[in-house]
Amino acid sequence: MSWQLTSADLADLARGATLLGTGGGGDPYIGKMLVERVLGDGSITILDPDELDDELFVIPTAQMGAPTVMVEKIPAGTEPTLALRTLERHLGRTADATMPIECGGINSMIPLVVAAETGLPVVDADGMGRAFPELSMETFAVYGVHGSPLALAGERGEQVVIDTGTDDRQMEWLARGITIRLGGVGHIAEYAMSGADVRRTAVPRTISMALALGRSIRLAREAKRSPFDAIAETLSPTLYSHVRELHVGKVVDVERRTTEGFARGRATIAGSDGDDSLEIVFQNENLVARRGGELVAIVPDLICVVDHETAEPITTEGLRYGQRVRVLGISTPEMMRTPEALAAFGPSAFGIDETFVPVERLRAETPVA
Amino acid sequence: MSWQLTSADLADLARGATLLGTGGGGDPYIGKMLVERVLGDGSITILDPDELDDELFVIPTAQMGAPTVMVEKIPAGTEPTLALRTLERHLGRTADATMPIECGGINSMIPLVVAAETGLPVVDADGMGRAFPELSMETFAVYGVHGSPLALAGERGEQVVIDTGTDDRQMEWLARGITIRLGGVGHIAEYAMSGADVRRTAVPRTISMALALGRSIRLAREAKRSPFDAIAETLSPTLYSHVRELHVGKVVDVERRTTEGFARGRATIAGSDGDDSLEIVFQNENLVARRGGELVAIVPDLICVVDHETAEPITTEGLRYGQRVRVLGISTPEMMRTPEALAAFGPSAFGIDETFVPVERLRAETPVA
């Protein structure tokens, strides 16, 4: 069923989307602020993917760049709509709706900014079911919808259209080059598709799931219940049914560099009570977690670092020495674990020499809280 | 008057255009081969700029990249026409003619490749009156025609459209980023304009001048006359009326690196008979020549390194230790020396802290041969 989203939902949505962003996807405060500024007292229609007309024409919108730059280079707000309009002109066809390409503090919000500016509805689905660092890492592409042509808009009104046919990795490579030359952040419209394509290729209902997650964490805190129980209860009936506590401890080392348009690095989290340390490697998003050298969770499963008490998600660019955190592993939907999906965004796509093993098998026993 | 160009003209044209390329503009052998392959026994109509219909729609075509890469990465040949077609589709309008953006071994030839493939005529004019390293360094831009939208095509069929409004430097910056990510070479269509714009903003008749130059050098060699006299006689009645011999000597040092998509470096040419050495600084093209520390020629005037006997032009990527060379200074047309023109492609545009002084004033006395 379609539903209306208002400014009152944004704080919960930002929190939940940032959790699903698995360390990436951008800063939730900035994302929330961008939508609030244009939405005011209005509302946005959120469309259920199962109810879309087959012929509905959907143009997803997003921000691309290194999260370390995104927090310093805040968009004017008009760029994503300019990207959408640029792609519409290029295709000679106007969009009936927009949609996120990933979950995250920024990229769950950008389509809402476009919706608030244009009046378009937003489809409750996305193409990553989490956040990934590269534009080619989309379930859309895995199941046959390609990203080209892509439109990219810059803060000084620059408009770029990139068409690499069915080669989504080359599209990512060229768009990243433009983004770097725009100062590290660009806004994009890509993966234009029909309603039927959305149902076939997108991870469904991730906006409503993020909102439910963020709300359940808040309500648990207000009721003095465990927010970790709330997370597990909220996800249990969804496609993300397994939640595992991977580690509790203190951030003791963060190595981070912004290179080639990405934030890359690793974080070490010392264990409580003399336990082994957990090490996380990230490229914008958390990719792999090892504890005492042993694999405990790996991409595309979600590795989420959160405050040890409040469960507030912490992005990779927000990691700081001394933070007391819990690390959660969350299972991704089966459509993200097929051989084709793992070829696009499994460990080998990041140069990690490990075979994907589902988090619920790696940590069969661990309760979440 | 319009005229027909055939394969028999290409060797002379390539030689003359490479001389005017002032060290850049690409390898003449590759440029000639690209045209021969598609032209065969056919001919290309070359249009005189003074006879263009005001409303004629002209889309210039070119290759962009570092000459050091261009000689190793030879285009399939279809990319410039793909760039033209991409820009036509973007603009919703088909070209009536194409035109060079600069003089040079490659970029005087690319429009001929497009013409041979499409049947379009080529306008006898260009936007640099020589070669320059950056797309914003065009008399077109100086006199009010801007480069955007630009279309760029890659060897695997990649199509990119870049629109930065009136900001031609930002267009150059973004297109260079794409070119680097395509491996160092891309093909472009840009500065679309009317016949009236061509007359107002282009350097006229540089194709026929290059052909006349190349032919006069060949005929002088065949007649055992000085090719340097032939160069001076050919240029004397044109807009490039002053030719000066700046130096005779031997290349004793070349420092060259390909960085940020450009070939940058310097060459030292020892003097004959114990004379001072001449030092040339280049960025794709020769920018400034100093002899014994004293300025002898500076951009936008032409600094041309040629074989000391045959006058065969030598590009910056062709400079080698031990070559015996002459260095010529050639005056550029007055439209390239106005304050607006010097702001776009005078010394300061290259970070050179010198005031432009015309070569005919710096070397008032020196005969050419």
C-alpha cells in the first residue's frame, strides 16, 4: 500500500537507513536536513513496489562521492533534481517516480529531496539493500537493468551524461572521475526502469523497513528497553531476518584515507574483558570483520557499528578513538547472495580473498543482546 | 573558394599542420594514416570561411589527450564520428559541416576522417591557429562561442556529454578527467556554431595554409632550395607573416613526463660554435624559449623545432638526444594577441611569469635562413 511520509518521520528514517548503510551511505544529520529544508509541512507519497504499474517510468536519484568529503561539502539541494531533469531531457521522457539506489543516511534521503521539489512519488525499494561504494554494485544490474545512461549534476550547474551501454563498471569508473573533479561529490540519476523492472530487480520495501527500524530503536530507548532487542524484533519478519552480535568493545585504532574518490581504511575494536579484538576493513562501507583473525561477517552481509548502549549507528567516517560500540551482523536478502549477486558485490569484487559465508552460519549461536 | 582535398594532399598537409602544431597536435604519420584508411580515392570538400552561409551549422571534431599517449594508443577511427553523432543527438540538430579546433598532425586530420566517413564538408579554419593543450584555449571562446555542450567518445563506444554553460575551463577540466580514465585519449565534438560565428571567431584558412606550407617545404627539398626560405615565402602574405630563426644546435637534454593527462617537460638545445644554449618549456606544445636566459619567443607565438636541414617538424614527444635542429619563431595573427586572447592562452594562462612580446619585436633582426 502506498503511504505518506512527513518531516516527523525523518529522524527515525535517517537512523534506520544509516544502520542499513553498514558504515556508509552518508551522514544522517545532513540527509535529514536536506529533506526538511524542502519538505516543510508537506508530505511525500511512498509507493509499494508490488503495486506499481508495469509501465511506470522510474528514475532513481542519488549522491555519489566519498563520505569523508560529503560531510564537508554539503549540496545546495537542487543538484539531484537537476540530474533527474538532465536524464529526462536526454531520454526524451519524464519520470513518473524516483527511487533510492541504496540505503544510507544520505542516499535514502536524496530521492525524498527530489520528491519534495518535484511532487514525484518515491518507490519503496532500492538497488543495494544496504550501501555499497560503487554504482555498478546494484541488484538492478545483477538482474538485467543497466545504469546507462547516467546523468550527473554539479554544484555549479554542471551537467554530464555518461552512456557506457551494458558496461556498468565503466560507467562507475567514468562517473567517479567526474565526481573527483567536481571536488569529491556529485549527484546522479541512473538506472531508469519500468515498474515491472523494479519488481524484478530491486530490493523491496527498504524505506519502510528503515523507518520501522529507526522508530523501534527510538521507542525502545524511550521505554528503557534494549534497542538491540527492538532491532532483532523489527528485522525478524523481513528479508533481513538474522541479527547477530559480533563484538562489544572500544575503538582503539582507525586508519582512514580518501583515495581515488573513496574513503578506505580499517578500524580495530578492542574486546571487553580481555576478549580478542575485532578488525573491520572498509571502502566507504564496512566490508569484512575478523575477530582474533577469524572471519565473523563479510560483504554483502551487513556489518553495523553502533553505540554500545543506544544502538545509534556510527558511519565509517564517524569512527573515533575511544567510542564504546557494539558490532552487529545482519543477513542480507537471498537475492543479494546468488552467484550473480556475489560476482557484482561479494568479497572478490572488493579484492578480498575470502568466500562468502552467511553471517547466520558464521555466528550460528550468538544472540543479539 | 571551396576546393577538393584528396589523399595526394595528405603528406604535405600533415607536415604543414605539424609545423603549425608548434610541438603538439599529435603525430603526423598517424593522422595521415587515419584519413587515408577511410578516404581512399575519394575527395573531401573544403569550405572557405568567407563563403559560409550565416546559418550553416558547424560541429568541430578533435582528439584530446597527451601526445605521448596518442602515439601508443591509435584510435579505431570511428570515435570522432561517434562524438559528432552524440552531440547531434544531444542538440537535436545535424551538422552541415565539421571543422578543426586546432592545427596539428592529428587534429588537422580528425575532421577529415569525419568528413570521409560522413560526406560532410570541412571548414578551412580552426580555433587555435596553432595547437594548445587545453580545450578552453580557443579563439572561439575568446570571441564568445562556448565549448559546451561537448560530446566525448571512447574506443569501446563510451559516449559522454558535458555541459558547463559558459565555463569552458570547467568543461576542459571534466573532459580531461574522462580522457584520463579512458586511458589517455578521447575524441570530442564541441564548440558547435553557425557559419556567421565561424567568421567572427575562427582563425581563417589554416588548412589551406598548412597544405601550402607542407607542399612548399617538399618542393624546396626537391629543387635543392632552402626549405626555410620556402617557409618564409609561404607565410609572408598570410596572417602569420613574421618568421624568425631563434636557434641552431643539437638537442642535449629532454625532460618529459606525462602527468594529469598532459605531456610536460623541457628541452635543452646546445648552440653551434659555442653559442648559448636554448631552453624550451612545453605542455604538449612549446610554450616559451629562452636563450642564455633571455626570452626569444613566447606563447601564443609559434615556437617550432624542425630538422636543421630538411625542416621536417619535430613534435615534443619526438624530441631525442642528439637531433640537430633549427628552432623557428612565427608570429600569430593579431586576433590571437588581443588582451582577451592573451588572458585565455597567453603566458599567464600557463603559469609563466612573463609578459607576451611579439617574436618580431624580440628578434627584430634575425633572418630565417
